Amino acid sequence: MPVEAGSRVWAICPLSPGADAQRTGAMLDTHLWHARSASAQLVAGDVPPLEAGVYRFELDLLAVSARGKPRLTLEHADGSEEIVGLRRDDAAPLRHAALVKLRGALRGVRVQPCESAGDFLCTDLRIRRLSSGGAAPTRELRVAAIVHLFYEDLWPEMAEHLRRIPRLDRLYVSVASTAGAIVDTVRAEFPRSLVRRVPNRGRDVLPFMQWIEVADLENIDLVCKLHTKRSPHLPTGEGWRRNMMSKLLPDAAQVQGVIRRFTAEPRLGLLGPGGYVVPSSFFWARNAALVAELAAKLDCTLPETGFRYVAGSMFWARLEALLPLRRLALCDDDFGAEAGIDDGTLAHGLERCFGLAPGLAGLELAEMPNADGVTVRDFAV
């Protein structure tokens, strides 16, 4: 079927089994599929010739027992490939779509419907042409902050920085299970906040993993991860937190610039504060075996040259860049009770996996400028 600009005519591209997927039946106009692995793919057939322009790729998808966010792999005629995340449509909960600006012909399209093994229902891929050239239609990113408030006395400092986010669509806060009045304080100062009491395990990492699931359900695009890092075993631990936060949230104008950067750079997945994006070799010995084990669960081969991550685990991230971490299927019991260990725990291993996740989503990790020249090595030695 042809693609016509400005019409309601869709190109229907039938999906056939690709890697690790099989069709097992049908339900009305929807196919029932089974994914045998986290990397199952469907192949779109009869992709029409597409001129340069802006297109909407769309399908209806219901995960029955599979989990994870769907995405497309666009095979360009020049041999390159582009991975594009499919977002849920607020007006139609089962519909997932992506706007793509093409500069040339496509050779093929593959659909990765989920990031785990399991069953799912899926319609064929639909394509609609929105314009011939020009900029793709954009919308404002939905922005959230995820804060682990272990030290309640640091709330005024955290709140001051959070107010520098020009439009905060949601604030997710975890506090200690024994927390009292601070819960009401947070809710009063930030009416769009969700606050949860959590046990003291997994430090800031376990609550963060749980919050990104909620953020995905709420169609959040961009998150700022913060926590009340004190590192009491270090004489300069307070300075570490303050410097990271001052770089991530310096003022409203510069924070708006960060949001604009994520809007303008669709391949930007994670952005760390200047001076804190370090090679994996940084404090590696006590974490090497654990990171290798986690990488295997992520179906990720660790590069021989190493990788980068954000030391201190505070950053801006496109939510899509974090969702591959779902493959770990972690639960509370995987994290032991807090014992004050300063390195080599599951939380420390996951801190490094935050640096691997963007690549698994086809996105990139970048670093903010470092105007003051301060780095993590000024605090962790």
C-alpha cells in the first residue's frame, strides 16, 4: 500500500519471525507471538520505498508475559543501522509509535517487541508519512527527578536544587522505613511527588531501579537521579555530593539547556556531570567479577577496552537508556542488609552497569563540561 503525505492511508508491513521469535496464534486482528529470549526480533516485510521526510512507525502491542520496552532497528540503504525506541501513545494505551526523520531510503525494518522471553500480542507495523523533509514534529519531554533521601537533614539542599528544574512533571522520593514528618514535608513542597518508605538495603540503587518502572508507566522521558551522598568513610564525602549536584542542577537556565540537549540529540542516553564520567578501570578490582556476572545477565559482552560510567551515581538519563536493566530481574532479596561496605557490593556493581545500559538501548553516554576542573579523584582516592 502506498504512503501518502497528509492522508490517513497507512503502509501495512506484515511481521514475520526473526531471531528467537515464533508466531503461535492469533486473536482477532492481532498475532500471538512467543519470544524465546531477550533479543527476539520480528522482521517487517513489504516496506515501501520511502523518500526523505518524517514518518510515524506504529504498532499495537500487548505484553502478556514478556517485559520491556519495544524498539525498531532501521536498516538504511547505505548499510548503517539506527535503533529507535517506540513510545506508548497516551490516547491509545496499546499503541506504540516513533517519529523518524529519514534522509534516505530504507533497506528494511526489524521490531524488537520486548526485552525478555515471554508471550505478547502484536499487530503488523504501520507507516504513515507526516511531511516531506523539514524538522520532525517534537513535543516537550516529560521530566522527573528520582531522589533517595537517606539523610533527611539534607532535604533543604535537595529541594533547593530540585527547584532549578523549570518544569518537573514528577518527583519520586524514597526515604527510610522509619521516616516520619519528612514525608509530609516533601509532599507539601512538591505536590507532584510520590514518596515511598523503603528498607535500608541497596542504598540509592534499589529504590532507583523500582522507580524507573513507575516512571515508565507514567510515560516519563527524562530523569535526573540524585541521592544524599555523604560517603562518611571519606573526609571530603560531602564535597563530592555538592559538586555533582551543582553541575547537574546549576541554575534554571542551564538545566533547561540540558533538557533542550536531550530533545535535540535523540541518541543521547545518559549525561554525567563533568569530572565524574570515569573508565571502568576506576576502582575495578573489587567489582570486576560482579560486573561480569551482571553483564552476562544483560546479554552484554564487556568491551576489552573497558567502558565508562558515572562515579557517584548521579546523572541525567533518558528513561529509554535505563530500561535494558530490567533484564536483570532483580528483587529486594538480591540486596543484603546494609553493612557499611564501601565497595564491591551489588549496588556498586549496578552503578557501573548504569554506564553499560545506554549502549544496550542503542544510545550514548556523554559528559557535561567541567568548568571548575574538580573531578571524582579530588574526593575518592
